[in-house]
Amino acid sequence: MTPTTPTRATTDAPTRVTVAVIGAGFGGLCAAITLLDKRITDFVVLEREADVGGTWLVNDYPGAQCDIPAITYSYSFAPNPNWSRIYPLQAELQAYLRDCAERFGVLGHIRFGRTVQQSRWDEHTRHWILHTDTGTVEAQFVIAGYGPFSAPSVPDIPGRDTFAGTAFHSAAWNHDHDLTGRRVAVIGTGASAVQFIPRIQPQAEKLTVFQRTPIWIAPHPDRPTTAALRALWRIPGAMRLSRASLGAVFEALVPSLVKWPATLVALEQTARRHLRRQVRDPLLRDKLTPTYRFGCKRPTFSNTYYPALTQPNTTVVTDSIARIVADGILTTDGVLHHVDTIIYGTGFHVARNPFADTVIGTSGRTLTELWAPTDPQAYLGTAVHGLPNMFLILGPNSAPYNSTVITIEDQVGYIIDTLHTAIEQRIDRIEVRAEVQRDFNTELDHKLATSVWATGGCHSYYIGNRGRVIAWWPGFATDYARRTRHVDLHHYRLGHRRTRHCPPVTIEQPTTS
């Protein structure tokens, strides 16, 4: 892909486009860049925030950091030899995405501050009608790049609204609220909490961490990059080789995760040794030791989380929360924990993302209603029967045990190839066949039945309400790449242009000098 001269976004969104992309995170930007690369220029990107970045824009809590090395958590077509750390912090990742948007010339297609409140399929015009908070956009095709971490989850704890202090979710960090000298409660001990707790512990007068389930934590191999490493990455092909080598390391875990979870015991032993070294108190260590298989819930890396929990001003509470009251949190053992600040480190709506309530497909059914009988399902994680002309990025069962950016590129390539083919062949309606989606998911369910996510002894957001593993791809990322390399139109029900409502769409041809 070739960088272009950057352009500035305008304020007015077009009312009618060939393609509407929702979201300007890793997925949405990849779609926009690929559309331009395929010379499909009649598109708009609708982004609710004021800048690009998606989760790496809004999740700016203290210590926010990628848990995948930068050389794989970046676009293959936009390598960056100048990463300052092996595992970049939030601000550097967001700056990288901003740079990509500028270099590849997609800023002029992005409309910031546009929240898509409803997407409704119009069978008569064979277009999607997108209702935003500033107007309506009609699109022939929609690429939905909401992302799995776009909707923060705040638990419905009794009395939550009666709290007299300050409360916020880690994904909407209140930077105006100084934690110095505060009595702070953190509810939840997932990946985000593991990162921000060590940063806020020295500030707080008292830190109370409410833990429902401990998390597997391994030593963090992060370090600043050296000048020598950055020079090596500038050698043609060096970053590509490093990316492939590191990807192979992650891929080596797939057989254990999918077929033989018992072999993950070696990773559990590594994590237990890390816990023993950093937590001397046997009672606290027992609280922090998971009883489920490594990988069943999302594991993470940290060298500072356990030490923060051992400090005199920190208490780990494992009793369940009964209710929240004006001046604190009451647990089921009858203890009232007095706090003036509550931080929810409780993750995101993944199994039931609220965006599904706003998408209305054929027969007037929402995506939530389409998925209700089966848990979320899609074909190749992107096409859903009942949603013609719409494609999801990182939809059900497309997450790899590798960098999601690798899968985003493969998935977006498949989506844009499908749209390119539809435009060239004057196809104005394309919907995955019900039997194709059903058979594909039956295959996935069979493979995932032995996986650590199904048998590992935990409850996680990887599992849908009906018990189906909905997040993971049950194989190597290379398998997914192979299956998305070519578009088989036989897997879709097709409709060809038939009304004046669908004017011909052209693909820009390269100019010749």
C-alpha cells in the first residue's frame, strides 16, 4: 500500500455513499486504507470520538499498555522501526494510528463526532440507512468496526447510584479527579486493573481491591528498545522476519489451547513461580492463585501488580459485594469498606455488545434478536445471515491467539475483495447463506469443544449466554488467512442491480502519464 498526501476531514458527512465504515480504530482505519488501495473512493468513516485510535484513544488510564509486542501489533504495510518499547504504551499506539491515517490519506474520509445510533436495512433500496446524532447516511455497504472493547461494562450492583463519592470506569478515566490521599476502591482485577493498580497505589491513602476471580500473571518481558534494535529494524526485511518469528511463537500455543489444555501446565508453573517470588504472605498468595487452567480467562503480564498488592495501604477483598452505599462498599461478610472513590476495572460487553441492539436487518430483526437463539455467530467472523451488505470486523470467532491486527488485515482484505467483486459485477445485495453460516459454526463448535475456553474451569467473556465459545478462532492465524484469501460467491445469496435507487458505482482507475 502506498502512502498518499494527507487531507483534512471536513465537517459535513455525505448523505449517500457506496461504503460506510463505522469506527476509526485498528479495524476501521485498515478498512479505509484498503478501500483506497483498491481505488474504491466513495466511502465515509463515521467515528464517535474526536480522533482516530478506537480503544487506544479512549483507554488512557494510567499504565495503559499493549500486551502484544509492537512489531506484531501494527500493520504489516506500515512497519514502524522507531517503537520506544517492545510493548508500547497507549499514547504511542494512538500516535501510530494517527500517523497511519495521515500518511495513507484517509483523514479526509473520516467524520469525527458521529455516533451511529441505528443502522437499518432497507430492502426496497437495498441500502443501509445509518442514523447518526448529526444526520442520516445512506450506504450500499457497511463495514462495522466497533471492536470487542468498545462498550465498557459496569456491573449492576445494588445501590450503585447512591454512592456519594466519585466513580468511573477505567475506559472513561477521570483525569480531573486527583487520587492523592483518597480511599480508593477498585472493583475487578482484569487486564486493565493489572496495569493501572500499580500506578495509583502510591497515590492513594488506602487502596481496596475487590477481586472476584484471580488472573494468571506471567513475568513481563517489556523493555525499552535500544538504538541497535531500531537500527536492525530499519534493514529491509528485518521487521518482517521478526514479525513472522514472534508470530510463530504465539502460534505454537494453539494446539495446547485448542486440543490439549493439560499441556499448559508449564505456563501455570511459570506464573506460580512469579507469584511466589513477589508475594511472600501465604494468605494473600492463596487469594491470588487461580484455580482454573491457564488461558481459560485472559492472562496478562506484569512485574508490578503483585508488589502493589503487598503494600501496607493495599487490601485485597475476595468476599462478594452485597451493595454500594453512600460512603462505601458493603460485602457479604457484613464489613463496610469506607471509600470515597470507586474505579470499575470490570472490562467490556463482549458477549453482548450493545451495538447489536442498534443494527436492524431483514424482517426488522435486530442483530441481538438474530443471535439470541444461538449466541453470536457469523461466517468467517464477518458475514451474518440476516444482515445483507454488512460485514463485521473482528466478529464472532475471529480472534487469534496472536496479534488481532494480523487477523484484521486478513479479514478486511476479504471484505474489500467481496465489495470490489460486488461492485464490478453490479451486485447490489449480498448475504451469506443460512446453511453456510450454520455449517461453518458447527465446524467451529466441534473444534472448540476440547479447548481450554470450554473445559478450563472458568467463566469468561469468551463464552456466550448459551455456553458457546464466541471469541476465538479454533486454529492457527495462518488457517484463517488461507480461508479468507479468496471470495467464494457460492456461499452468498446475490441480488443484481435492478432499480433506479442503485446507480452504477465506479472504481477509480489508475491514471497513466
